[in-house]
Amino acid sequence: MSFLNTIYWVVWKDLISEWRTRETISSMLFFALIVILVFSFSFAMDQDAARQLIAGIIWVAFTFTGIIGIGKSFTSELQNDCIEFLQMSPVPKGAIYLGKVTANFLFMFAVEILLFPLFVIFFNLEVVDSVGMLLLVFFLATLGLAAVGTLFSALTVQIRAREVMLPVLLLPLAVPVIIAAVEATRGILNGDPYNFYSQWLHLLLIFDIIFTVVSFWLFEFILDS
Amino acid sequence: MSAIQVTGLSKAYGFYRIFEEVTFAIHPGTCFALFGPNGAGKTTLLRILATLQTPSGGQCTIYGQDGVAEKEAVRSILLFIAHGTHLYEELSATENLQFALALRGQSLEPAQLKRALDQTGIGAYGNLKIRQFSAGMKKRLALAKAILAQPKLLLLDEPYNALDDGGVAITNQLIQDTMKRGGTVVMTTHDRNKAAKIATEGAILQNGHIQLLSPEQLQTHVLS
């Protein structure tokens, strides 16, 4: 009970703080809008080329937008040394980690849900029949990015050059998730049959489990170091 | 049994030794004041007791638990009021208390929260966000957290900073209540006069070594 309570309270605290400042969501949205506009104008003359590349463009936007959100996850704990409070709390540190992952996932997923219609409009995508499957890919890939990103956010929060170090450390590890997400999204948008891209969904699921379990176990050492 | 037993404790950052071979014991139901000049290592010593830092050598046992190997057990009995106050700026005073106590496994009624806020003189500001609080009000809220948490070990880093006379009285009341419950208080302070009114034991940390003060010496040190 105490474990679930801790997850609940960490999510509650992060959501309330974000609702009052809208700092993370607004910077994520602003960045993503710029990415969409730049790519949209770049491919304005060649819609065929755009359709070939759209899965990659979507995940470039989602990944870098996510990194902005994840980066802020622990910097907010530096104010008034709140990170020390988390460190000293006599609760399982894994519960704090899962609370942070949940909050990060919700921010990232919310931004993706808001942005995807813009991709549909700007790149003339036909997604009526595949929305459910696309949402599943977004869900699995975002969970993987949030799981590993939250760990690296905690790892880099005390470093002076954390804004640089977070993507440098996170991206190489997140590459399998990003590749799997791009391939699955491409398959769905091309209208391929499920068994053509199902292995990428399985890969996403496996990475989600590995990243969450390993990060859950490592988080206590990172928070205490 | 001592509440805190520190034996041969040392702390160094690289080749720079802050203190070494520090040994002392603190008994339950007492208030231990740690004096010393800036940079002597008072806060570092307090942070080691709070399990936030690891000593370079030696041992510290808190209520029978090893401060390094049994951190989680130690954390469940202590509360540390540090310079940083550990408060979330975007949450209100009441929400901060709710969150802090929830993460200590305590669930409290709104009336209890209100009573603690009233006791610390900030009852009227329960719904105000912390970023609108002054330094003194933040300190009072941290005291409210301690009133509700009722820890066995209360660690206070410069508790009188930023507080007016009313805040000092609330701090001293909290210390007295903790001692009455059989709890232990350890504080670092430069304010010898205020500490003299409440501390029952004391020591001076200087040049890397600790000098324990007898009750008479404690008073003499304060007066000097």
C-alpha cells in the first residue's frame, strides 16, 4: 500500500506543479511546433518524399520534445534542495522512480496526442483506420523513452552541463526504441498488414520491460550517490 | 543506549580533510548543540547523521542502526530541517505538508494540518503557494512538518536563521516537546545565546577536531 501511495503522491505533486506553471508542457509544445513547421515547409514541394520520411520526422519531434520534458523532471527537485527530501524519505526509492516515470509519460503522451493531428494536417496523412495501432506504438515507445529518460534525468541532475549530458547519454541507449517506433509507425502509415511490423511492437514491449526493470533497480543507487 | 554514537568519524574531499577521528555520544531526550567557525564541518557532520553524505572513515550509529549500512531504517526515524527547507514552490503550505508526510507513510486529517500551521503562526496562509512565502515563513512551515512528523531524531541546521522572536520561541518549543517525548535533537548554530537557552549538551568542532563541552563549559562558552 505504501508503495502505491508513494507513486500516487509523486505523480500528484508533479501534475499539480506542472498544471500551475505549465512550464514543461509549453516548452515541449513550442519546440515540437517549430519542428513540424520546419519539416512541413522543407517538404512542401514534394509530398511523396514527405510520406516516405514522415515516420522518422514524427519520432524526431517526439523524441527531442520528450527529452525537454524529461530534463525538467529532476531539475525541479533542485529548488529548495527537494531532491534531498526524496533521498531521505523512508519509502522504497523504486516507487519514487515509478511515480516520476508515470508523470513524465503523461506529459510526453499528452503532447504527442496534441501534436499528431498537426502532422496529419500538414503532411496529408490518411490515418482514419490506423489511429488505434498508432496510439499503441506511441504508448509503447513513449513508455520506453520515459523509463530510461527518467533514470538519466536523475543521473545528470547534479551535473553542471546537464542539458548537454542528458541527450548525449540518453540517445544512444534509446536508439533501439526510436528505431522500433519509426519502423512500426512507417508500417502502419503505409497500410502494411500487421505481421509486417508486429516484430517492432514486440521489440518495443521487450525494451520497455528491460528499461523499466533495470532503471527501477538502479534508481536507488543513483538517487543516493 | 546512546541515541547517537559516533566513533572515529572522518570526512575528506580528496586530500582536504574536513574533520578526523571525531568521537562522541548523544543521549536520548537531549538537545546537542554543535558550535564552530564557518567551514569547520558542522553541516557536513549533520548531513552524515542525516544519511545524506557518507563518511570517509569511522562509524555512526543512530538508535542502534548503522548510519551507512542501514540508511533506510535510520531515515524512518529522523527529520532534517536544512537550509534548503525541502519545500516545493508551486505547492501550497498545506499541500507541502500533505506530500511530505505521505512520503513518511503518514496520512493526516486536514484539521491536524491546520493545527500545526496555526501552532507555527502561518495558519492563515495554508492555501498560499510557497513561492509567495518569505524565508521566515518557509522555516516555520518546515517546523510545522516536524511538529506533525514527531521524529525520534530531529536534525536542525542553523535553526534560528531567518526567524523572528516568535519563530525562535516555536523552534524552542518544538525542541522541548521532542526531548519530552524522549526524542533527540542535534543542531548546528552560530547563535550561542539562543542555543544556551535550550541545549543540554554541546561541542565545538574546530580545525578538524571536536571538543565536547560539559554543561558548565557549555554555559561558559555561550557567555564568552
